[in-house]
Amino acid sequence: MVLIAAGSPLDWHESKQYLDWVKRAGIEQFVHFYKKITTEKKSKWMEILRWGDELEGILVEFDHENKRVKLVLESSEKLKEMNDRGYGNIFTLEFGKFMIECVPQKPYKGLINHINTVESNMRERRTLLAEILKPNQYYLWYPTFPLLGCPNITIPDSRADFESNQENSMSVFISDDVIYSSHPRFRTLAKNIRKRRGSKVAINIPVFKDKNTPLPFKQPNIPEWDDGDSKEHALVDHVYGDAMAFGMGSCALQITFQAQSAEEACKLYDQLAILTPILMALSASTPIFNGYLIDEDCRWNIIAQSVDDRNPEERGETSQKQGDIGVIPKSRYSSIDMYISEKHQCFNDTNVPTNEPLRQHMLQQGIPENIANHVAHLFIRDPLAIYKEMVTGKAAEPENYISHTNHFENINSTNWQSMRFKLPPPDSNIGWRVEFRSLDVQATEFENAAFAGFIVLLSRVILTYDLNLLIPMSKLEENFANASKRNAVLDGKFWFVSSLKCEDGKCCYFMGPDSSMGNELEQEKAGAQSSEEASKKCCCDKMDINTIMNGSESGFKGLIPMLKDYLNGMEDIDYLTRCSLSSYFSLLSKRASGELLTWASWMRKFVQDHPEYKQDSVVTEKMTYDLMWRYTRIVTGQLEDDSILFKLKNSSQSDVSKAQTVAQDRLEGCECNDD
Ligand code: ADP
Ligand code: MG
Ligand code: MG
């Protein structure tokens, strides 16, 4: 994760005088750096495929005697211990004091065979951490702790009460004690988001209306000492929350890819953005919020509202004051607003506010318009955590900040969008990267590796064959809004290109089993039309996710068959890698068809079938214990549940050379097939 260096964070009222200065300095840094990076000779390491995952997880402890499970607020201690053991670059802090994020020690490299090291790498991380946990403690990849917001759910106990909770979030549900405290960033963000907004954040998610759910539903457990803010903002028929921790305390799987150049990064950003809602629906694992079943399946809308720092004018709730940016349609945590590539600008059909003076400045400085548009739209947001040391004294002199990117990153890294365009860090061997950010984290390394492998393979097809998945931005917005809905994976309909084509718009079916890909492509490209014409030809249909992933009898190829064709055309893939990829495809394919449940459906069903459930949407402590214990036993392999996962073949290997050797040895005996 990007961590702005620590220092003395300024309170919001002190920050105000520096907001414009930081944004201006951020743009100066960006311009300086963009010119430098696009003119200087780059290290070859910056131009090859490197990629990595980030897995966020929670620390829990089971009390089997009393049938309770609680969050363990010990991430600082655990991180220190992992650091002492030499794993400081694998495990890192996150917003919650009960959270730990882990990444591979080094990014993966570009061979297809490297995909087969991912699952093993993830398993190793989980095992390493398990070694330092106390009995009955687990590190789980679990998106949102179901009872977050309810009393008695942390070790040590923490309480939201009037005296102790006045500082940061002012939540009536969650104590600020759950926020990571050994770094000032998170508390400062929580406090300044609230202050900038002018009131506490208000998260409202439609309640799942079951047979006995009291209607109209009104969030019941708002304490008497609430100053009126919660009662005012809790919407009817919604489950309500009022703290950043509800969202930033949830866990994602994120994947970052390096591109050859800024242009290639733009292309990947745009194309992969199309998949963010589709794969999010397939990863859905969040049907419970603040102790209630909700009518959504993903964590996304919870987080988006949990860090929404827009003031009433920006939210369009009061009349516009002069001089403001105007109404800002979405939270700074949201799906992307615009495609970046120059040739995709014609797909940007929504109104997106931009910081016009800064955009003009970038244009005057020679930044390409498409890039300037993207950056200027990020820079409508204010910096939320400003450290005094960075805006005063020598650090505030241009010659001292111009060759850094800290002010730029202050804004870029707090635009939490479904994709992120990442600048090469100064003085590093790291190039342009894009990050895929919409997924709910999955329970097992197998599933997380399946999503990661699918996305990295798709990115290769996009680049190698110029695959074009673009649809107008307004349609992508619609898809994203639909993707979190309950059972979107089976019931939802999503705009998607009606056939899989290349960017030149011509070659519709480029990877049939009989076609020799290369030649056909060359021929098609020879007759390529202009990109404008190609984009005009973009036709899309509404499809279900099963069709998008698995194809249809009426002729839509489907992403999984396409990727299988792609792999079949490659020779240098070892057998075990093929086995793993085949089971990854199988998982995603079966989720898309409904043969396997999503974790959200599995959890919802578990609650609804629980003897303690009264069909009133309430999730109790005992249900949560039973649910999470079953989940844990599935993750640790003590239990099989074929509604959610099939029996695993476990062909992932810890490194590529081993994978290849083992593949040679086992070539004869392996029982993998291609379903
Ligand atoms: P974030 O800013 O999203 O919190 P980081 O930049 O710290 O994340 O790392 C995210 C992921 O990027 C990690 O999985 C890491 O392995 C991976 N990564 C590191 N270097 C590169 C690189 N050169 N290219 C692609 N991915 C990389
Ligand atoms: Mg990340
Ligand atoms: Mg993170």
C-alpha cells in the first residue's frame, strides 16, 4: 500500500490553508516527473510484465466454549513480530487494528508458468502468519466481519461510548480503538473526512427484507447519547453505519500489473475496468453489515459511503456556492469515471468534473490531454492527511519537493477507484502500473489465485491481440451499480461487447480452435480502420455473467473459452500450470453458471438455515460463530463443502523452476482434464 511518510498530521481547520498549495505542488511534481520519465532511458525492468497481489485479512479468535468469535486488535504486535522474523516486506498494516495485508515478497514475473506460483505463495503467507498466532486465533481472508458495529466483538474489548469516541469518527457503533494507531494516517483520514464532510459519514445499505423483518425497518440500536446525527441520517429500510471502519475495515484482493509504457498502462486501465463489475459480482462475499442481512452482496458500497468526504454542496443537497468545483456525483471511493487512452476518449459519455485550472496548467506544460484529463479529475479531491513537515520550512521550497511525488500521491492514493493508474515511483526500477481493485477478498488461496490468474491472463490477451472490450462509460457505470446487488452473479444483466473483437474493430472471432491466430490477425490489421470508426461500431448487449464468462449457444464466445484457446495456442506452459489454470477456470466458470455458490450466497444461506435465525434479518453472535467457524474449517482443509468449492488438485508450486521439473516428472501420471 502507498503510505505517505508519517509526521505531524494537521487537523482539518489547519489543513485548509494548504489544500490548494498541496494540489498545485502535486501537479508540479507530476509534470516534472512525467517529462522526466517519458524522455529518459528507462531500465529494462520497468518495461516487462511484473505483477503482484495484495490480500487483506483479519485476525479473529474463537471462543469455542461460549460460541463466540471476536476480532483481535493486535496487528501492531503481530506485524512487529513478522518484521523481527524477516518478513517485514510481506506483511503490512491496514486501517483496522485487526487487519493485516500481505503481498508476495517479490512481484511475480511474466511467464504464464509464474501464475502457478501464486497460490503456493499465498498459502505460504498464511502459514507464516499462523505460526505466530495464539491458540484459537486465525488470520482469515474474510471481507467484512459480520458483527462489526455490534457490542462485544473485539479483544481487548472496545466500546463506542460518548466519552471516548469524540475524536475521530464519532461513531455510535464502533470505537476509534479499532483504528490502527501506530501510524497517524488512518485516524487523521477518519477525522478529516468527517470534518470536511461537515457531519459523520452515513452508510446506508438496503436491508434484506425477510418474512419477519420489521417494516418499515429503522436501524434499532442507535444509543440515546447520539447527538441526533445518526437518527437523522439512518434511512428507512436500510442498515446504517457511521464510521470509516465499517468500510476500510473490510478486505479486498487487489492485483497490480506493470505495463511497458504509459500508453500501455492507459490501455490496460481502460480495458480491465470493464471487468471490475463482472468479477466483483463473482467475488461477492459481503451479505451482512452491522449485524443484519443486507440486500447487497459486495463490500463496495459500504466502503464508498464510509469515506465519502463530499460536503452537502458537492453532494448536490444544497444550492451551489460560487467558486466550488460543482456537484461531484460520486464518493472518492468509487468506480472509475473516465477512460484514459486517447483513442477511448469517445467512450467517455458522462459528465465528469475536473480541476480546470490544474488541467490547463498541465496542458500548457505539454502533458497529453488524455492524461491531463485523468489527473485533473482526480485532483477535484482535497488532500485529507497533510503533515506539517511537508508543507512548511525547507520542504515547501520547489527545489526540495519537485523531484518527489509525495504531494501527487497524497491525492492519487486517496482516490480509491475501481482501477488505479500508478506512476513509476521516483528513483526505482518500477514502471507504469495499473491496479485492479474491485474484488472482495476470497477465503482460500485457491480462489484468490484463480481471480488473479484470470485477470493476468486476460491482460495478456488484451495486449497481445488488441482485444477491445470497451463500452460507453455510462454503461460501465450502470454495470457497476448493478454488480453489488444481491445475487447479481445469477440475476444481473450487464452491458458487454456483443462479440470479442480487436481494437481495430474488425476481427470478431480471432481465436477459434482452427484459426492460426497470428496470420489471421495480421490480415485483419492490414485492413484496419480508424479508431473512431471502430468505436462507433462498438455494439454491446445486456448479458448475464454466465454468458460473459462461459459463452452462449447463440454464438458469444465467452471470456473463459477465449482464454482457453489462448493457452492452447501456447507451447511453453508446463503441465502443472495447465492443471492449476484449468481448475481456476473451472471455479470461475461454475460460479458464473451457478453450479457453485458465491461466498455471499453461501453465507446468506447459512444464516437463513441457522436454527437461531428468526427470518428477521438479524445475525446473532452464535450464528456468526457458527458461520465463521465453518468458513475457517473449509479454509484450513478440515471440511469440504461442495456447494462452494470442489476438491482441490493443488498443483501450484512455490517457484517456477520447481514447477517445471515436477511437471516433467509427473507428465505421465497427472490426471488433470480440461473442464
Ligand atoms: P498499493 O499502492 O496498491 O498499496 P504497492 O505498490 O505497495 O500497492 O504493491 C502492490 C502490488 O504491486 C504488490 O503485490 C507488489 O508485489 C506489486 N509490485 C511491486 N512491484 C511491482 C512492479 N514493478 N510491477 C508490478 N507490480 C509490482
Ligand atoms: Mg493496493
Ligand atoms: Mg491495501
